[in-house]
Amino acid sequence: MSYLILSFLFCGTVCAIAQIILDHTKLTPGHITSIFVAVGAFLDAFGIYDYFIMKCGGGALVPITSFGHSLIHGALAKAESMGFMGLLMGMFDLTASGITAAIIFSFIFTLIFKAKD
């Protein structure tokens, strides 16, 4: 199967699971997002998420689960070289650019668009 199809199936599965949870529980989108970040971190801690990336390509890097993967991946890589302090510092190495971009674009969009009442 091609990367395109596997990417689509992976992202679609993540979205379908989120929608099922949203429809059948009282969890809010914020709760579900937090759960998915934690699941991505858990899967990366055991090397499972890297398998999804190898098989599905970029489709495994798009959903919110990849943010958890990036947090743990950076922390574990830095911990190998710096020990315990590396755990704390490494989390932000891989995610800093994404967080910074989100903050900057959010600020720009608030200047351009008006919120609906």
C-alpha cells in the first residue's frame, strides 16, 4: 500500500476515534486532545509511534498524537546526553518552533479577524 493511502487511513482512524469519543462521552474537545497527546507520548516511549511514522509517512506526523511523540522523543534523546535535566530541556527542542508559530499566527489572526459574538 502506498504512503498516501496509509497516511489517509491513519489520520482518518485517529479522527474517527476522536469523533466516537466525542459523541458517546461527556468529554470536551480539550479533554480528547489532551488524551491523544498522552497516547502519542505513551506510544513513543515504547517505540511504537516510530513504527507508525515509518509505515504511514507524513500522515502519522499530522494528528495531535504526533505532538506527544515529539515531546517524548526530544526528552528521551536529550536525556541520553544530559541525564535527568535533559528530560526537562529536551521536550521543548522539537516542539518549540511549532508552539512559537501557533502563538505568532494566533496573534496575527486576532489582529485581522473579528470574533463572532
